[in-house]
Amino acid sequence: MRKKFLVVSEQAMRVLKRPESKAKMLIFFGVKDMRTIDSYLANNVPQGQIVNPNLLTIVREHAPDFQEKNFFERVSMAEVVKKNKSKKGIQKK
């Protein structure tokens, strides 16, 4: 059986990528540069910076009907590698 890892779901990522959510993330992570937050959001990998259950409070603040069970999704490492390769291909074009 393959081990599954937690990453932030696409629904939660859409909420976290909003400008008002990014401003809250600046405070949460204690950084001063928005580019740092953008890099955190671009790297949705297991055990990454944004795989933090405390960020659920930011998501709920901007999307009150968001359910906690939809914050994370389980993926295998092969799926993570595949997703990251497809993102890099899109960025190069």
C-alpha cells in the first residue's frame, strides 16, 4: 500500500490566493514580502509551509461555509511529483 500525504486542497488554495487572505498570511508567517507568500502558495507539497491546520482559520474567515474536511486532500508522492512537473511546464510556456 502506498503512503498518502496531506496537501492543501484546490478549494482551499483558491481562498488562500485571494489578496485579503494573503495579507493575513503575511501576519501569520511573520514575513514582510508578498513574494514569500506567493512562493509558499506555489509549492503545495506535503509538509510544506502552507500544510498547516491553523490556516483553516484564515480560510473560514473569508469563506465561512468552507468545511474543515475539505481543507486537506491525501495524495501519493507520485501524484505530487506529477502535479509539480505539470505546473513547471505551464510556467515555461
